[in-house]
Amino acid sequence: MALAEKHAEGRIVSVLEGGYNPAGLVSAVLAHMQAMRETAIPS
């Protein structure tokens, strides 16, 4: 996130692959979004 702020005006592309196990995908998406939120740089 800090690199995106420094080099790309805060823009970031986030890709999460998967989908073979719906319950596992839900858990992975939630963890992924939480991690992104925790590392966000305040404006």
C-alpha cells in the first residue's frame, strides 16, 4: 500500500484467485479485504 501511494498515486490492483471451495473463498475474501483495510494509508 505504501508503494502504491508513493509510485501510483495510491492506486492498487488486488487479485484474489480461487473459487473451488465456496466456503474457503468466503474466508479468503474476508481475510484479504481485512488485510487491505488494515494497511490503508489515511488521506
